[in-house]
Amino acid sequence: MITSTSKYKYITCDPDKCIGCQLCEYVCSYTKTGEYNTYRSRIRTVRVDEILITSIACRTCENAPCVTVCTRKALTQDEETGIIHVDADLCDGCAWCIEACDFGAISINPITKLAEICDQCEDEEDGPQCVLWCPKDALELTTPDRRAQRARHKLVTEEALR
Amino acid sequence: MYGYHGQILHIDLTNRKTWHERKPESWYQMYIGGVSMASRLLWENIEPGCDPLSPENPVCFANGIFAGTPVPVGGKYGLASKSPLTGFVGDSLSGSWFSVAFKRTAWDGIVIHGASETWVNVLIDDDRVQFRDAEKYLGMGTFETEEAIREDLLDDQVRSATIGPAGENGVLIANVTNDGRQAGRTGHGAVWGSKKLKAVSVRGTNGVTVADPDTLMKMSFEIIESSQGPDTAKYRLLGTATNVLNMNAMGLLPTRNYQEGVFEGAELVSGEYLEEHHKVKKIACAQCPIACEQVSAAKQGLYAGAMTGIEYECLYANGPNCGISDMNAIIKMIDVCDRGGHDAMSNGVTVSWAMECYERGVFTKEDFACEKYPDGFEANFGIAEAGVTITEMIRDREGLGALLAQGTKRASAQVDKERGTESYKWAMNIKGLENPGYDARGLKTFALGLAVGTRGGCHNRTAAYDPDIKGVVDRFTVDDTRGELAKSTEEYAAVYDTLPLCKFIRRCFTGKADRAGAWPAIAALINATTGWNYDYDDVDLIGERAFTIKKAFNIREGWTREDDHLNYRWHNEPMKTGPSAGHVVSVEELEYMKDLYYKAKGWTPEGLIPKSKLVALGMDDVAEEIGV
């Protein structure tokens, strides 16, 4: 069952616009680690059957299952933003959070062997760097409600034009 | 050393051994990466004079200097072996995820020696190497093999360069494919097949360390921003397929095996038509913000379900050049090539040769007998199902396909010997490599560029069509500027092929694609990556060195001035209709231009390289071996 999310912002990707260039991964790894290593990106480009392309990062679920399953209380969720924080001192890399995530949005850092999760670049003044730099404007920081509003808007526009 | 690992991985398939070789920074400053470094590794590791399909011919990978960094379109690598088609240097480029994952391993280059007794998948896992049994991947297509390897290794970060059934079957025009992109043209697939090398897989977890990451990031994103504007519009909107109508209007669109340059069905095979009726999605290589690959599908009829990236070269070759205007069939032919793993350009030009043979009575209907059509079939120009079936026969080396799988040079020689015919007259290749989609009878500078090219009939290694098409010179005549132009355009292209950067970014540095517009920006990118102090002249030398090492390789393999020639048709048979009708490239014109070209290069009148020239380029050890 896919866990729901409604109240928090998260980074979403429009698969119609995404070309699979992976620049979001470069920006992410550089912002978070200071080096270019797409293997350590917290947003992941996915391509299926050659033409289905999108990027996936943490969806900030309400009552996030990754937080619930963490046996060492290493994962906590910010009540305001929904962002999941990982306490490196507590995390032991057991990967239960990865198994609990329906979106495959958590990864284990190959060097530290600890969990890493998108934090929407909350420390950066201009917000998520991947959103800022996506050359096709495929990425945005939004909420499900906002997406629904936009879908309704689009529908009405199209019907009016018809 | 920044931007490089400083070491080359050697793999011996015969003895299942590996070792590594450290290279000094000065070596990297000479050969940089891509086709230049790959060709240099080939120079260092081959047994000169060897049979290209013997274990003595190595497979040489060289990654790009910008692979794995955010520098746009820098995710590319070079691949070199001695070409079984030309007997000379076979240098190809491919790109995307393989290149990026390769960069994150511990190696700048990989040299694969020997031959395996059983089919093998070499896995390079950071700094470790595994020889995996590849028996179960046999018969799988290129895309399918990559996916199967990822499934088996339980990791979608594993990227593979593979051969398909064509390479397994020893088709000489076979390619190596990764991530839907091809290291094409010169028969790498056949070389891999001869080694029982089904796939090379890479998984890298290391970061890429550069000298000045902040500056590199900033410069990269400035270029990325300008790459979304008019400077790349052609590639982003319709892709290179937009050339179909442009070339047709100039009478340069190869039609029915280069008999004509205007195709009556051009509208139906145009980039515009493709966009409207067949386009599925525009996709990019890893590290590329342009996204030129126009994934297109046959949506109805006999070929429904066929889907692959369509660009101009494969489109002209399998479409107009075979007289075929049914886009569904053209997509199917290219799909068969891409998944089966053979070169869609050489395929189209070989199919068109076979069709002309049929029309001229060299081949009969019965010659085309195959499992699908046991009594054979009619193979006139324009018969779509014939084009598709011959393509499948080439991939499988079935029936006449075994002959055609050798490419037009060998196929025509064999037929002419066996049947006393003169089919070499319409075998459209240079040095054994099938020609590209611009008729050189109406592009005289380009004719020179093609004739002197080190890898045969290839538009990617010379940009000499540029002054012809832009009207810088009269495209129908020759004059004393052409030698310098051919030198200048081939070395310009070689800079991009060596870094490598995809040439589609060439206008995005300053809006101007010429050296003055691009070289200072490229020097700054190199410096931020490596910490070197490169300037305009250093960038310019990258191209000259790249071309020189390839030429040196060819000379050592026995190249002589006579090898720089065009095919019979371009020398002797003018087109009858269209804006380029009435012209040929006469032997006198070509020989005159060759004189100019060798002089411009600083070579001898025989086209050999003086010792002093090689020493001036810093290639002393090459001077020892082949300098005169």
C-alpha cells in the first residue's frame, strides 16, 4: 500500500518534462558532499523501458513509515516541514528505513554506510538546488494539494478552450 | 592529479589476469581522453600488422576528462581497436551512464587483451575485476543484455557496454552499445565477438575530484542555461532529422544508393513528419541538458511496436538511400540494428548496395531466400519489407546476409570475383567504411575531408562540409584554400572528440561555434577540472595531436597515399537531377586537394609525417617508429 502524503512539501518531477540528464544528481551530491558523485545523490533519476523517465526524492509522508520502523530512533520527522532527519550517531545502517519506504527514496551512503534522505536543502537560502538548476523545469517543491489544484486548473482551461 | 585517476586498467581475457599501469600527468596532457587517448592506448598495446579479429587486437577504452562532472555533454568515452572494416584505426565515441559510472571507478582507461575461451562479461567494480560467465546472455539484444546484467547483480547503478546478436555472429559492421547509445561505425562489435566478450560492465562509487569544483559548477550551469536557447534549438526540437529537407533542397540527400541527391518522398521521411506522426519522447544522455535523441515508434501496421532513437544519419541511410519512404519500416530497420547491435548507417548503405545489385541483375530473387521467405523476394529500391528483411538477415548472417554482413567493400569484392561483375562501382564506402548522408559530389571540401579521414567514410571526424554548406567556398569547384580548410575542420572536430564534448554544445559557450568562440571557455573548463594552465593554443593542439596519433597508427599499419581515395561513383558518375546534378569529384581534383592538405598538415607529399613534426608535437616515441 502506498503511504499517503498531503500536508508537507516535497520535490516532485514531471515525467513529461524530465529528459533523464541526471543534473539533479550532480547538484545534489555536490551540495551535500562537496564532490561530484551521482552515486551519493539523494534524488535519483529513474528510467524504465527507455522512455519513462522521472526523478524521485523523499515524499515527506505523514507519519512516515521510515521513522516508525527505525529501531534506534535515528530518524525523526520535523513537524513543521515533514523533513526526515537522520542522526548519524544513532543510525547503524540497518536499512529498515529503506525497506519501509514505498518510494525508494532513501539510500545508504556507500562510504559512511549510513542512511541519507533528501532534506530539501533546508540550509540553503534559495531552497532545493536540484529544483533551482533543473534545465527543463521538471522539478518543483510543492504539495499534493497544490498539484491537485493545478490539475483542476488545467482541466478547466482545456475544457474552456475546447 | 585532479580530474584523473592516473592509472589504466589492463585485462587479459586469455589468461584471466589483470594489472594496472600508472601514467604520468604529462601523458594525460598530451592525449587528454576520448578518441585521442583511446587511439594512443591502441598504439601502445597492439601487435602492428595483426589481424583485427585476432587476440592481438586490443579493446581500448578512454574516458572523458569531464565525465562524471556537471560539465554539460561531457559524459562520453572513446573506444578504439584496429577496425576489421578498414584495417586502420577504429575509433568511436559513445556516451551516457556508462561513461559516468566508469569515471567513478578507479580507472581512466581500460585495455582488454587476448581472447576468452568462453563467453564472458567483464565486471569492473570500483577497483576490482570479475570475469562473469556470459553464456546465458547469448542471443540477447543490446538493451536486453544491459537490463539482464543489472537484474543479476541486483543493482541498477551497474552500466554495461554490450554486443548484440550481430557482434556474436561476427557481423563486421557490428557496434558496441551502452545505454541505448552506440560506439559505432568501425566494427567494434565484431572485434568483441572475436574475443567472446559479450559485455563490459562498470560500477563506480567514488566521487570525482576536480581542482576547482565551485568554479566548474558555476561555469557548467552558465553553459547549461545557454544550452536551452536558440543555440541548440535544432537538436532539441526536431533533432538532426531536420537535415532531411535541408539536404534534399541542396540535392545532397543520398537517394537509391547515391544515384541521386533528391528524394521524391523526402517529406514523408522528414524530421517534421517524424515529429508529428512517430515521436514518443525526447531523451538525453546522462550529463546532457540538450536531449537530442528523438525516440520514435512505428505505431501501426506490420512494424508496430518498433521503437528507437531516430537521427539523420540512420534515417537517410535506411530511408531515401534505400528508396524507402515508409517511416514505419525505416524505424523498424533502425530498431533491428540498434537492438541487434549493428551499425544503422552501414546497414542502410549495404542494403542499398544489395538493392542496386538486384536491379542490375547481379542478384536474383532466389539469392534472397531466407527462413521468412524460402523462395526469396524482390528487392527493388523502395520495397520496405525487403529493407527490413535484409536488415534482419545481416544481423543473423542468414543466407545472403552472411555476405552483406561484411560491409560493401568486402561484399562487392567477393561478388565481383565469384560472378565476374563490377558491383564495386556502386559500393559506397571509403577505406571500407560506408559513407555518410551528404553527397560529396556537391561538397568538394568535404570530399577531401572524407578521402583523407583516418577512419574512412565518416562525417563525424571531419567538419569539412561546413564551409561548403555555409557558402564560405564554392561547393562545386576546388581551389587552393581546401587543404587548409580540411586540416582546420578535422582538427576542430578532433578537439571535441578528444575531451570529449558532444559537438551539439559548440555554440553555447559564447554563441559562436568557431575556435575564438569556444576554445577560451574550453580551456577554462579544463583548468578548473585539472588545475592545469591551458590556453587557446593548448586547446587547439589537442585536435592536432589526436589526428596525428591516429594517422601515425595508420602509417604503421601500412597506409600509403593511394589509400586516401573516394569510391568509384563519386569519381565517375554525376547525378542526373537536382541542384547538385552534373558534378563528380575528378581524380585530378582530389589529388590536387590532397597535395594541398598534406602540405597544410606539414607532412611530406606522400602524406607521411616528418620526424621533426612529431617531435614538435611532443610525440618523440612516435617519431622514432614512423617519422621520416
